[in-house]
Amino acid sequence: MEELLSARPVYLDYNATTPVDPRVVEAIPGWLDEEFGNPSSTHLFGRRARAALDQAREEVAALIGAQPDEIIFTGSATEANNLALLGLADTLPGAGRHLVISAVEHPSVAEPARRLEARGWRVTRVPVDREGRLVVESLEAALTADTALVSVMYANNETGTLQPIEAVSALTRERGILLHVDAAQAPGRVPLDVNAPQVDLLTLAGHKFHAPKGVGALYVRRGVQPAPLLHGGGQERGLRPGTENLAWIRALGLAATLAREAVAHEAVHLLAMRDRLHRLLLQGVPGLALNGHPELRLPNTLNVSFPGVQGRILLARVGHLVAASTGSACHGEGEEKGVLAAMGLSDERIRGAVRLSVGRFTTNQEVDRAAQVLIQAWREAVGRHAGAVL
């Protein structure tokens, strides 16, 4: 391992955040200095800014099959999720105060749901199976005449498991229930279309598909009208007041175009990198266990449990060589295994879990190097502690 000590760590944490694409980086400076106008101003500077804002809205809409006026720019996916749940709660009929979510939602959905409970809403958390897929029969049983909103993520950020959105949409459509989908992990990895299956609101996070951190978007279908969380001017259809972050929004638009144009090719690359890594680890780590659905998951995500060690300690041993995680970067300390626990996995398997997520810039050489490092570290750990869990 000595020859690898001076190497740059292999980045395998694309589900936490992606590097900004160099083509996006190149485009940003002009929107920080020369094109600095306020999109709400009526003079030339403002009109040019407004045109750029409109272009970005068209680009993000094209990514998901929406209309431009259905895109609301936000500061993050967390803000978009909060606007979807809490904003709708303030406008839905008083009799319909029932929210249904899955048991493996991101904290930016799970926490607003808790806030609604504190306000008197009834919240049902539908279980998932051992592969992390929502149990559709349980969802159907949970729906009542008072159900106003269902919120289900498109793909799980820890295991990559894809949720049965088509089946969920069919149930909500026939009952007239609104459907929100957190699709933060999906762009550039799987195709997205808000019309097939039909959803009413959908969340995007720029930094998950090679735009900067600090910009996101919420798709809001025409006719759906959440209440704003903030109050001020009329920007973003009045749903997100405040002067728009034009430079970051332009970056989001360009990143959306790149993701849309390359999704088919990129998915092939991601799948090849992910499966290559999995094969190498299986060869070197007897008893390695896959967490998540073996097929219905993101092409870039590999969540595996290493036997006989704790995943967090294993990653700490190789942190200077491999950058990965044990779960979501957005969970609090000690909470990162809630998803795997909801799947019914054993404590030992949960302790040994590591999330490895590849991306646009991952290479064969990096995958081979990361596998070598992880296998060697696991062998050293198991050999040193002979049968004991670290």
C-alpha cells in the first residue's frame, strides 16, 4: 500500500455531492461580473438577466419533461422539499390532513413530516422490503379519504434502490391525491419525466448532477399551488421570494442540459464502473453482502457490508486513499443507518455497511485502486482482530 500513499484519494462519494463539471465552471464567471443585473429590473441589464433566467428555466424543464413555468428555483433540494410539504399543508383543504411517506425518506422530507405531525397532521410511514423497495400494498392500505399528499423519493440516496413510482402514481391519480417525488439522486443517472409516471411536484438538487451547491429546483404542476415559506417579492411565481442567484441558476441550467443529453451514455459508464468495483470486492472479500435491490437501483450506487468490521472504521483507515461514506451526509451522527434498519437488516450487517458511489469522472484505474485499498484494509482489520467486530 506504500506506493499509494502519495496518490490523490479516489472519490467514491458522488451521492453526497458531485464535482462541478468543468464546462459548468467555465460558464459561471460571466454571470458573476459582466452579467450582474437583477432579473426584476426593467433596464437592459435586468432584461438580459431575465433572459438568462428564462433560458435556465427552459433547460431544467427539458430535463424532466415539464413546462418552463412549472419550475421554481430554490437554494437547495431541502428547501424544495420543505416548500412541497409545508407549503401544500397551508393550502390543502382542512379536512385532508393526512400525509403518507416511505420509511426511508431523506431527512428533508422526514423532518417536515414530523413538523406537520406537531401541527395536528396524521403521518403514515409505509414500510419497505429487505431490498429497500416501498411495499405498494401497504401504501394502498394506508390511503384514506383524508389523505392529501403522498411523498416518495425516486431513488434512495444510501442504497440506490429505485422506488415503484409508477405504481404509486397510479394509486394517487385514481384517488385524486397529490404526489411529491424527491428526485435529487436521479438526474444524469436515470431518465426523468414528470408525465410518465405523472407526479405533481418533484425536487431537484443541483450539486447531485454537477452544478454548484446552493441551488435546486421544485417542479410544481400547473394548478397546484403551495403557499410560500418566505414572504416578500413576487419572484418565482411568488413561491420563492428574493432576488434569484442568477450565476448558480445559469449553472444549474447548463448542468441540466448536460445531464439530459448524456444520460443514456452516462448510465452505461456508471453501471460499468459500479459493477467492476463490485466484482473486484466480491473476489477479495468473502461474505461481502449487497444492500439494496440487485437490479432496480441507480447505476452508480453500491452499498455493501464488509463482514467482521465496522464500515466507519474501515473507511477511517483508508480515508487518505478512498473517499466514501457509510450513509447519507445529511443525517445526524448515529442516524446514518436508519435506511438499512428500515429494511430489516441485522445489526452486524448495518455496522459493516459502506456506500460507494461512482460518477461521471470515475475511471477504471480509480476503481481498481479503490478496490485494492479496501480489500487490503479489510484483510488487515480482520486478521488483526481475528473474528472480533472492530
